[in-house]
Amino acid sequence: MNTHTMQTEASDATSIKLSFASAHEVHRGLETAVNTLIASAAQDRRCGIRVTRHEPGAYTVALDETVPFGETHEAMAA
């Protein structure tokens, strides 16, 4: 029996940190986090959303004023 977990930590109203135990959880987890922040972005319409991969299984989804409203950009941390 395989057990997979996704840990989510909402650090504030503008970003969500995610940690995945397996690769097949990533897409659904990131989609859920982006959808959560879309409501916040729509309130002020000044920023988009950036998804940053820090390492395998570790991501941050955050509102970002350098991303145009209505867009989602991806980045890899150095």
C-alpha cells in the first residue's frame, strides 16, 4: 500500500509553501494553491502569481507584483 502526503503551509495571505511526498501529487497540489491565490489577486488586480520550485517536491506559490495580473509564471530557485 502506497501512502502519499502533501503538506501545505499558508505563510500569509499572499503565499503558500507546499511539500509533496510523491511526484503525482504535484500538479493537483499546485493547481489548488494557484486557485486559492486567484481570489486574492482578483481583489486588487495589481499582481499575478509566481510558482517557484525550490527543490524536488518543494514549491512556493505566491502573489508577485512583477507578474502581470491574470498570469501565472513559473520559476526555479537557484
